[in-house]
Amino acid sequence: MNNKISCKECNSDACFIKQQCSSDWIDKIEFKKIQINHQAEDCIFREGGYVEGIYFIQHGNAKIVARGAENRELIVRLATVGHVLGHRGSRDDKYPVSAIALSDTTICFIDNDTLYDVFMNNPKLTLLLVEFYSRELRKTEIRMKYLTQMNVKEKIAEALLFIKEVFGADDDDGTLNVSLTRQEIADLTGVTAEQVSRELGEFEKKKLIIKKGRGIKLIDEKGLYEIVKKYGVG
Amino acid sequence: MNNKISCKECNSDACFIKQQCSSDWIDKIEFKKIQINHQAEDCIFREGGYVEGIYFIQHGNAKIVARGAENRELIVRLATVGHVLGHRGSRDDKYPVSAIALSDTTICFIDNDTLYDVFMNNPKLTLLLVEFYSRELRKTEIRMKYLTQMNVKEKIAEALLFIKEVFGADDDDGTLNVSLTRQEIADLTGVTAEQVSRELGEFEKKKLIIKKGRGIKLIDEKGLYEIVKKYGVG
DNA sequence: CGTGCTTTTGAATAGTATCAAGGCCGGTGG
DNA sequence: CCACCGGCCTTGATACTATTCAAAAGCACG
């Protein structure tokens, strides 16, 4: 809670607040915000808990997970620096999903009341948020299409490209900047971990990727796009 | 284009504008808005076209459709009175989906520039829109979970309940207020029309529904919930 | 009373999940 | 330093679910 990085010294150029708040409002937020550090695997908020405010990722990566039937899960979204988590309009709402850190993560938390004040006085900021949600909605709609229409191979090719798009990869060798387990890739695509393993094996044979320990190296991104191009990915 | 219903005489209590705009702004919107009537099957906007503004449904029902591979489609959302269609942040964007009327429909269209003005001067309205999108995002995430984890029978039970939730049903006999083809129900759930036909047959045998001509009558809603309850539907 | 479209039903096939066993790797403790 | 343990990953065999293809039945419309 202490050891806050002040908004002024924060170098996240993806933060909505910094982009669109007037400086007196940044001061107010500065005063109100709570900063939280998480390690990989830590829960940021939990499905079913009450919504108390909004979370901005200042540093790190997270997954947004929905519990399904029989211990299955679905990763509905991946989030990284600058992304917004956990905002749900009405304050009596409960979270329909959980957010879990995928790496060491720093989060800025702003409570509902402060947030409301900020919105009412910073229309451009509110507008940015409209656009953020509108964009996320579109992305979710598109992924929904993928998940219902693609076969297993296509889903996994798409997942790899999706992970790269959100979290990026090493410029030199193409290693994805996050390491997910087979089960997590399965939860991202709605297939079984066994299928993920099989397909990754296939992809390696076809020289599209190289598995190295925990990580995955994309060595032929075009080849992966080729697999999913008929869905208009990219 | 003529024959406009003015915002003042419009009795839609679901309209964001009426809910949160000051009356001088309602006058401005009144002046700028374009009202369009569509028949069932008409296209409201088309995937790939440029985004020029925002559409509010004043009356009627619509489906939001994404083209998939090999002539498959996915209905990503159903929309009814008061819902917002087609808003996509940046004005250079193209529509990622099409909107198609499911019944006779009246739409109010507001262009991007007017909309921007309205937002900058009506923070509560903008906030309502944030909440609308946030809610739609959540609903889409939840349906995404359903579509990836449910089997065919479950998907179709869920689809029937979903349709009822959005469009409603006759209070007396439970007939859904919209009539979709088997193919449309299939596109809503990501299965084939044949499966929809088979499962509806099953549901009728089990006295959960009655098929009457084009329409579907839900006679045992609890029974349908029972099928999908392990996913937390409802 | 055809004609064309949607729906229903059936049978064959393909794709996935499930179950089970064995291998690999990193961490821990002797 | 090495052996062991546990978790994750891989691979194979099997069963099942859903798609595909095909054909017939139902229905609206001219």
C-alpha cells in the first residue's frame, strides 16, 4: 500500500488517467489511489466478490477467468499495461469473473466514488473509457466467433497469435513474453490440455514454433496466420 | 427520413438520450438525428462499411452478425428497444459486424460529430454508455463461456432462454416474441441447423417447448434452466 | 397444384474428449 | 552430488459427440 509510484513519475503512457485528466484531478487521484503489488498466480479480484472500484494495470500481465461447469475455466480476456479491470457500472454488482496475475504486477486501484467524481469532471476521460470498452467488446465478439467456429488446430494457432498480440514476444527470437501452461492455453481456447499438447507438437514438426522449456518461440508467424486466415484473423 | 417521431413524443423509456440529456441538448439532437425505418431482413449497417455514427433502436428487434469462414455466420448479439448499435470509438473504423432487422424496426441515427458534442457536454450520458458497454462486455464474456463449454443440447436450451430474456415472450402462452429460423438459432449457438432441429424435437418430446408453425412456445422454462444450471445460467 | 424453401430424419464419417500410462524436468532433502 | 518426488507434459487407444451428406416431408406462395 505504501511505496506508491506517484502518477507524475509513472511512465505508463497507456494509462487513461494520465492521458486525459487535468493535472488538479491527477493530484486528487494520486491522493486517493491505492497501489497493490501482486506476484504471478495471485488473485486480483475474485468472481462473486463485490465491485468496489476499478483497477488499472500499471505493470505486468493478468488473465480474466470465468468459472465454468465441473471445474472447467475459460480465460475470457488477457490484460496488460494500461488495461482496465473490474469496472462494472453499478456498485452493487458482483464480479462475474476473476482476475489473476500472470507475472509480477502492479495495480492502481480507485474506488467507486472517486471514480464517479473523476468521470463527471473529465468528459474526455470518460469518452476514452467508452472507446476502450467498445473496443474490448468488439474483440470479445470476434474471439467468440473464432471459438465457436474454429477447429482445435485453428483455435490454438489463433491463441498463439492472440497471446503475442497482447503480451508481445522477444524481438530477437520470437519467444512469447509470458509463459502459460498447456492447461491455460486450453482454457483460453475451450479445448483440452491434451489437444494443446498434440497441436503444439504438430506445429513444432511443421517448423511454425519451437518449444523451449516453459516458453514458446514463434518462428513462422505467417504460417500460423495461414492456418486461420479464412476467418479474417489479423 | 421524414415523418420523424420527435424525441419529446418518443415514449421509449430505454433511450439513453432521454434519460440523461439536458433539454436543450435533446433539442439539438432532435434537429440532427435521422430516423430510419426497416423491415425484417433489412440490413441496418454492413460489416466492412465505415462507421459514421451511432444507432439507437427506438422500436423493433435486430441481430448483430459476424461473417465467419465458408459462409458460416455467428450472431454475436441480439438487440432490442433502447439498445445501442454500431458505435465504435474511432471514426475511421469499419464495422466488424453487420446489424440486421429481425422485425419492423425504427432506428435513430446520430452522426459522429454530433455525438462527440453530446458526450462532451453530458457526462452522465457518457457514463451511462460506459455502463452499457461494460454490461454488454460482461454478457458477451459469459456467452463466450457458454459457447465454448456447453454441448449442443445445453447450447440450444440456453439460446431459447437468451432469446426470451432479450425479446420476451407472450405472457399468456409463452410464445417467443420473435421468430427465428433454425439456421438463425444455429448461428446464435455455433452448431448446425440439423442439430437445432433434432434438439427442438427432443425438447418437444420432453414437454419443455411446443413448436407452433414458425414460433416456439416455452412451456417449461424451469426444465430448460435445469439443463444449463451447472453453468450458472439465470 | 406445382415450385422452392425450410425443416426433419437417417446413416456414415470425422473430429474431440476421455482415460490411462509413461516421460520429463525442477525442486527438495538426504 | 545424487536420488527421489510431484507436477506438468506427451502420447496412445477408445468412446462419444457433432458434422456432413443425402433424401424426404412439410409449408407458403404464386
